[in-house]
Amino acid sequence: MTTLSEPRLVQPAPAKRSRFSVKQILFWLGVVAIVLFCLAPILWQLLTSFKVNRDIAAIPNVYFPRQLTLSHYVELFTRRPFLRYIANSAFVSITSTLLCLAIGAPAAYALARLRPLGGKLVQAAVVLITLFPGILLLQGLLEIVQVFHLGNNYLALIIPYIAINLPLTILVMRSFYEQLPKDLEDAARVDGYNTWQMLTQIVLPLTLPALVTTGILTFIFAWNEFIFALTFITDESMKTIPVASAQIGGSSSFEIPYGPIAAATVVGTIPLVLLVLFFQRQIVQGLTAGAVKG
């Protein structure tokens, strides 16, 4: 004998949730708007460097080039020794960055681990110096350059760049050293390491992201610095990219060569972009290290 089964209540299928909520859409719209706002000047310079002069001077503005040209880049490297300017900026930036790290890393380690006499006063002075605008040092540095006859000398740029970036290097590296476990150094001392061996063979490899991040910040400052390079260097063969780009002139005093200036801006920015892309992993680690403890 068969029995009828009781009817089951069929539950309605849950409504499919939309893949994108309103908040997510607004968030990504905001991200795109901020990115476009930040990259718009760079994109404008890039497009201008490939425009013909007719499109650059057109009214209303021609945003996208109707005819591509490389004449501005050719003019940039044929009319002026721009390769020399790139070499000058590279030498000054690399030298000042390496010397800044070579001086700042041991100084930061001494403040973080060795606890020297008067270390608190040194730390307070370092913090105070970072708050001091570098432009206010121009008059004093100009007198020093004149006294020591450093005009038209790379040292006139390297020494101020080291002095300005050294406090930031010490502060950043000191915070990283203090986050390292002290047991590593105690074990190294038991194995017979002295302070210098412990710094170079154990501590510095562990703080490589901090070194890279600080070094890139120092390099970018030295690469983009304008006022000191304009004041202390007047020899045409020793000028750096920012000064050389600002002094590009046209065929007459009434002409502003927007095309070559835009090309110089792009050429001067490419090394920084490549540098950041090459070290992006170390930069992210250096900026995020210590943000979460545990």
C-alpha cells in the first residue's frame, strides 16, 4: 500500500547579488579620477613632445596629436649636449645617494643600538633639521661655496644634497634598526662578530628595503633639485637636467619652444620611472614594514 508523501515547501532561490555594488563603483570612479588628475600633466607633456608645432600652437587646443613627430627629441640632442646633462645629473644623484646611505646607516645604527652620550639631543636635532626648509640654506651655502671656491664643481651640489637628505636617512633607518630583534645581534656577538661586521653582514641585509626606499627618495631629490644647481653651476657642460630644461630657448627671444621643453621633461622623467619600477617590491616592503606588529 503506497502512501502519499507530504508536499514540501519549495523555498525561493536567493536573488543573485550584483557583482558590483554602488559603493564599489563610486570607489573605483574616485580612484580613476585621482589617477587621471595626477597623471594629466605627465600625459600632456608626453603628448606635446610628439606634436608638430602647428598642433602645439593651435587654438582651441589639440589634445591628441594629429601628426606624430620625433623632431623635438632630435632637436633636443642635436642643438644642446643633453646627454652630457643626463650624465651630470646621474653622477651627482648617484654619488650623493651612496654617500648619504654610507654615512646615515651607521649613524642611525649607533643611535638605535649603541646609545651614545647625548643621543637624545642628536635625535632631537635631526628631527628639527628635517623641518627646516632647504631653500633657507641658499644664502649661507652660497657664501661657503665662494669661500672654498667650489663654484662650477660637482662638490657644490653633492655636499648640500647629502646634508639635506642625511636627517631623513637617519630617521628612517633608525626606526628600522629598532624593529629588528636584539637576539640576532646578541647571537652574533657570541659568535665573535664586532660591531662593524654585525652591521654590514647581518643588520644591513635585513634592512635592504629601508635602504632602497631611502636611497630612492634621496636620488629623486638630487635628480629634481633646481635652485642649488642653478646657483652654484654656471658652466654649460656641468649643468643638470632641471636647469638645462628650464634654459632651453627658441630661435628668437619671442619664441617659447614648448616641444623641446616637453621632450626634455619626458627624457628627465624616464630614469625615475624605470628606477621605481625596478625597485617597486623593495619600495613597498620599505614603506609597509613596521606598519603592523605581531
